[in-house]
Amino acid sequence: MAKDKEYVIESKGFDHVAISRERYKIELEDLMKKEKDPCVICGGEIADDWGHNPEPVKEYNEGKCCDTCNFTIVLPARIKLAYQH
């Protein structure tokens, strides 16, 4: 490794790879630019990379829902279903 560059260790599973800080920044920016699918209930932005399972309001294979829809629509629907059984 060249002594004039700073390196960071990136973990990929059990492998650790040393990459330059410049390359790390580029990869991170690319990841941030990635378009995210909208919420399947309201069409709004999903703030994180995971989202929530929208069932029973929408099918799981249709996509994910945002935090707001999860807490105000999906969870109350699940509770309602639980009391019906």
C-alpha cells in the first residue's frame, strides 16, 4: 500500500478489504444516489433502506411501506385482525 494515501477497512462478510478513502466516498455516494421504491400505501418516500411489511393492507410482494403508514395504517389493521380471531 502506498504511504501517501489513507485507507479504510471495508468488511464484506468474513473478508476485510483495504480501499482508499476516495474510493470509499465514491461507493458511499453511489449507494446514497440509488433510487428507492416509494411506499406502496401512500406513495411517499421510505426513509431508510428497509421499509416495513405492508401486510395486511397490501401484499408483501407489492413492496414496502413507510414508517408513517406502518404506524398509522398497518399496525392498527393487524391489531384489528388479531381481535377478530
